[in-house]
Amino acid sequence: MHPTPEFALADKVLPAIRDAADDMVRLRRDLHAHPELAFEEFRTADLVADRLAQWGYAVHRGLGGTGVVGTLKRGTGRRSIGIRADMDALPIQEATGLPYASRNEGKMHACGHDGHTAILLSAARVMAQSADFDGTVHLIFQPAEEGLGGGRHMVEDGLFKKFPCDMIFALHNMPGFPVGKFGFLGGSFMASSDSVTVTVQGQGGHGSAPHQAADPVVAAAYIVVALQTIVARNNDPREMAVVSVGSIHGGNAPNVIPDSVQMRLTVRAYRPEVRQMLRERITALVQAQAVALGVRAEVDYHWRYPALINDHAATELARSVAADWLGEDALIQNMQPLTGSEDFSFMLEQTPGCYLIVGNGEGGHHSTGGCMVHNPGYDFNDAILPIASSYWVQLVRRLLAPAA
């Protein structure tokens, strides 16, 4: 009888982490029950800082608002490694019905940041109890990953000047992949994410006399269709690009032509050159369509998250740690880039590193861990806590191995 992958991975969990598994689950579920939105992670930050201090870490607070950095040094080595976990929740009303469901109305850990925080804290305890590395570990607990750029704020507050790292790493649980399997990909791994607001300004009038108005609704419709040609006809078919109109608002009555229409777009790409091209073409196309239809258009283009680009050397090192420790069967084969975005990209712009994923389970329900993130029915799969926490410890041991 061959063990299932999940069973085989469980055998690889470090003893110190296995012994504290129940506490890790309790911690994760406590965080889940008390979610906090971006830059409001006060309770979470207090919990993180208190535990790190108890275990002997030097604790720095306030970077990026509610960020926490715990530093632990062993030996005389000059090498350093950073590991980041995100702490914030989403403005979603939870619908899981779980006994530890959110107690905060309209707020939910619907992306698994409760799990990411618990994973890194569990690893932190084991690293503090051992002396089997030589160098410095910076554990970075980041606020506001969900759309408000907490990673950028930490970098701008001097994260890597105060806590220099030779390499930096982060992970994210990923529904749809087998429980506890790790995925790695060098180069572009996640897309950039930019937001655009287009305001089409016309001249309102009565719906029965459209010739006496300048109709922004018709112009907006033409713009929506024309935008689809950017990916189809301006972008290299071998390059990923997304231009999606997610919102259109204009008018309140069927017989009134409104003065204006507002449209909101999300724009994504893997490469900086494609990202820049999309901005140029969207702006030019919107303006041209507006002129052709006798209205005016204003384009408010908001650069948000750059593409997440993993350093190839750091990624190969991170992958080799998992492969040597767990075997190739524990790795997600033929890993492909993801079209989501991540503000860990701001940190990777400053320091080489790797962002990796760990499978949260297959299927489509919270009981299997397969429900997609940002969904009211999502829950982090506690089965991956021990293996993911053990991975961080193994990574530190490899990168900061004492000299022979």
C-alpha cells in the first residue's frame, strides 16, 4: 500500500512543530475569528509582537503602519534572510458557519492570511528554540496586502535599510492544488494589477430627442468594445495581458440621457513592457473614441501592484530545499504563472527572493480547502500548517547553515 501524498508529507513534519500542532491550529482559528482590515491589524500585531518577544526576538513595530518585524541572530554569520507573512483580512461577510467564524461583522479572513501568520509564528518558535543556523533571520509580518499596498509602505518606511536581507521569501496557500504540495516558478509568477477610472462627459438630454444631446452612454459602449482590441490586436499573442471593464455607471431613468458615465477597469500583465503598452493604448483609444463620438473623456490611471518576478537563483534554492527534504512528488509539476497580483512584488523589486505557493486542497468546499479565496465560503486548510511551517525552518537551516 502506497501512502497518499498528504500522509507522506505528514511524516516529514519537524518533531518540534508536530508537538505544537494543536496550539498552532488554535492560534490560526483565533486569528480567523478576529479578522482586521488593512492598516487596522492592531490585535493581530499585538499578538504577533507579544509571541515574538516571548521567544527572544528583537521586535520592531510600526513599519508600514501596523507592521511587525522580529529579528533573531545566531552565531557570527553575516548572512541574512527575510520571510514575510501578511496579516490583513477582507471586507467580506463570512458564510462558512464554522464554530470559529468571524466575530467581526463584514470582515473575514477569506484569503488565508490567518494561516500565513500562524505558519510563520510556528516556525519562529522552533527557530528560537534551536541554534542550528548561523546568521540573522528577519520575520516580516505585513499589513494591508489586500489592495492598499502594505508591502510598498513597509519598503518606503525603510524595511530593507533597517533590516537588510540577502534574500526574501513568502508563501501563499492556493486552493485547487493538492494539500501541502509546494509550487515554485522563477521569473514572472504573478501579474501586475492596475486600476483605471474612465469618465465620459457628454451633454444630457431627453431620451426622445437624442440629437439634441451628446450621449455618453453610447460613447461608453463603443469604448468598452474598442478596449477589447488592445489585447487582441496590440499585444503580442505570446504575452499575457488582461483589460477588463468591471463597472459602468450612468443615468437613473430610461428616458433621460445622462451628462456622464463612469467606467472602472482592471488591467494586468506579466511584463513591465506590456504593462506600459496597455496604459498608453488604453489612454489613446479612450480619447480617440470620445472625440469621434462628440464627447470628452478623462482617464485616471492608477498604478497599483507591479508584476511579481521571482529571482531565478533564489527560486531554485527554495525549490531545492523542498525537493531534497520532501522529494519531487511533493512539488507541483509544470507550475504556471498566476494572473492574480501580490504586493510582495514591491519587496522583490528591492531584494532578490522567491514567492511560492502551497496547495490548500482540491474540490470546491471549505471542508476540503478547495473553495477559492475571496469567497464567503473559504477557509484555510489547517492540514497544511505543520508542513508549511516546517518548510520555513528547513529553508533557514539551508540558507544560514553554519560553515563546515
